[in-house]
Amino acid sequence: MRNEYTDNFNKLQDAILENKSVKICYINHKNLPSIRTIKPIRFEMVERKKSFYDRLCIKAFCNLRNEERIFAIYRIKKIVD
């Protein structure tokens, strides 16, 4: 059974391999949504300061901020086709 997380992961992986940008609906740390166009570069495990577990993230160029940013995969609610 596929879920949204798996679909998002696969779409991001395809974007990396195909060197393409994707549009995402992202929920920030304040629970505010935003629509961003990003060009994924690679997946990264980011160490969390408050817990034992690391977090899977995507490093990508963000067109909104015009710089490379790190996005937590679990905060990507949808990849807009």
C-alpha cells in the first residue's frame, strides 16, 4: 500500500535524477503552509537537537528564498503536478 509520504519521496527522487524542479505544499515549523518551487539536490539525514532520532530531509534550491534550503520530508504535504 502506497501512502503520501512514499509518493512524495519517489517524486523527489525522480526530480533529482531528472534534474527537474517541483512545486510543493510545505508546512513550516510554525504550522503555516506555503507553496514553493524547489529544485531537489539530494536527500540528507539531519540530526535533531531535542530527540534521539534523525530526520530525513531534502536539500534543494528554493525559488522563493533564492537559496539552497533544507526541507523536512514529513512536512511536505503534497507535490503539485
